Amino acid sequence: MLGGNSRNRRHKRHVLGVAAGACAALTVLGLTAVPAVADQEDIPDFRPEQWALESIGAQEAWESTQGQGITVALLGVDIDENHPDLRDNVEVDTEFGGNGNDTEQGTAAGALVAGHGHGMDADGGVLGVVPLAKLLVLPGDDDLAGAIEYAVDAGAQVVLLPDEAADDEDQLEATASAARSGTVVVAPAGGEEDLNVLAVGGTDEDGELIPDSPEASSIDLLAPGADLYTAGEDQSQIQVTGTPYAAAVAAGAAAILSAEYPQLDPEQIRSALLQGSQQGAEGLPSLHLPSAVAQASGEAQDIPLIDEDLVEEDSPNVPVWIWFALVGVVLVIIVLVLVLWVRRTTKDPYGVAAERREEEEQLAAERAEQAKAEAEERPSRRKKGGRRRKK
């Protein structure tokens, strides 16, 4: 299950009306798009308390995408799928275990990834790094290798493991298979090295490593991981600290890059996150989304969305001249059909010639009848002998 220190300082605030909650959510989601809402005194703004989003530059990355069309799989955790900050963003699949036994930590991690606000308290809820992404939650941590394969088959672009990478041959093979399939796998740092897993460590608001942080040598990337406001039980918000929550933030960042540049493979997304980072504690790379997006843009510039090699393998190698010849034949056929149609439609379009022929034939028949009748009425003139001779 998710580890880390959780400060259960729950903020069970007075419940506002539905309209107030919706407006607060629009205030958070809209950012600069709806500044007037943020100015209303009766709708508190919860964003300043979510320092992690500002620290990694999430708002700037949201100008391009907020994770539309992306699925992030959370493995080995239970979640409150009806929490107002997560409702309609979550799909729970109980293939590997039942859901609902201990939802606090899974709900917190899920909201750090894809919380969309619309909370029912006065602050309007919390946001994740990709508020428009979908969460596929697979409770049960007895078969994480199987859960990874299941999530990949279900179409998840990013998989978030609940604990540091394990020294398990099946799990190592599952993460390698996920990478080959184009899925980014993220986990808290501190476990066995797995080149196919992005191992994430946590920092506090001052950029220092969080308490009980794993050794720097086991960390690939740093992300905010201390005093993070997120969704809690009983439709509340809590503060959490721990590397699993830093990994959740990093998983959201990987989802941003996957949404914006789907042609990049997991290694390229990993490279963009690392190369686009800033220097953090102990010289480790620290997550910075705008720079990572710029780095990914350079990576994706010359990579087509469709694999041209696959297209060439599936398509026959037809010479260009044959295509031109086929086009020419089609054009000739089209022209002939048009000419025949035009001639047929323009030849005696009003039927004048046919009517004239009919009149002439009728007139000829009438004349023939008249001539016959005249011939019958004419008296026969027979010659009676010859001339008389004169005497």
C-alpha cells in the first residue's frame, strides 16, 4: 500500500451550496480564463495552498493540455471513487482485489494525479496535475506484475506503482513489457533499480529532501512530496507527506507529456522529464513541467504520429508511374462519360425534331391516301377504234 507520513489535519469546512462549489471549481480550473470568479469574496480560492502545482509550473503546462484522453492507472490502492474532487474521473476494477477497505492514501494519491476540484467544502476542492485525465484504479497488491499487464492492456498511458520498485522477476518483466508497449511506469524511489521505472523522491516547499527520504542514488527525479493538500476521507482535504505522493505528482507530469506528444515512447518521456528539470537537492533533477514540455517538443518534432515503418511494411511497393497511369485512365473514363451524357442531354432537348418527323410522316400518309382516292374517282377512257379515213 502507499507509504509515507500523512498529516491528518483535515479541513472539514462548512458545506456551501452546489452553485458556490461549482463556481469555486471553475475558479481553479479556469485560471486566467475566468478571473472574475476568483475575485468574488464569497468564494475562497484553494490554489495558494497547493504549492506543488505552482512549484512544477502546472498552470503553464495546462495552456496546452490538462490530460484529456489520458488514463493513469493506480495499482495496489483503494480509493473513494465518490469523493467530489474525483467523482466521474475514476474507474475502479476489482480484478485483483476489493475496493473500500482503506481509501485514505489511495484517494490522496489519486487526487494529486487527477483531482478536478468541485469539492463540497468552502475551498472548492483540490486539483491534480492532470485534472481532465481518467484514473483506472486496481486495488490489491498481491499481484502487481499482473496488474501492470492488465493496466497496459486496458490502454493506460501511465502506471503508478504504490511502493518502490520490487526485486521481483515477474514485476521486472511486466515493467519491461509495459515500456515496450508505450506505457510509462512511475514508482516511489527506494527499491531495487529498474531501468523501466521512473523512481521519484520527494522535496518540501523549500526544495529540501523530505524526512526519511531514500538515498539519492536511488532517485531519478525529485517532485513535491511534503505537506501536499489533497483529497481525504469523508469528503475532506488533508495534508500528506511521502515519496509515494511525490511519485503521484510525477505520474501526472508524465501524463501531461503523453497527452501533448503521444508519439513519444516511455524512454523519450523520461528523458524529457529529466532533461527539462531544474537542479534540486543534492544535485538531483527536480521536476519542472514547462521545461519538460519544451524538451518533449524538441524530441517529438521529427517523429510522426503514425509509424511510417509499419505503414511501409503493410503497403505494397507500387511504382509512382503506375499511380499516374491509373489516375490518367480514371480521368479519361470520367471525360468520356461526361461527353456521352452531354450529347444525350443536348440532342433535341425539347423533342422538336421528333415532332417534326412525326408530322412529316403523317402528311406523307395523308397525301398517299388522297392520291389513291383521286385515282379511283377518275373515269376510265377507253379508245373506240381509230380515225376515219376521208373519202
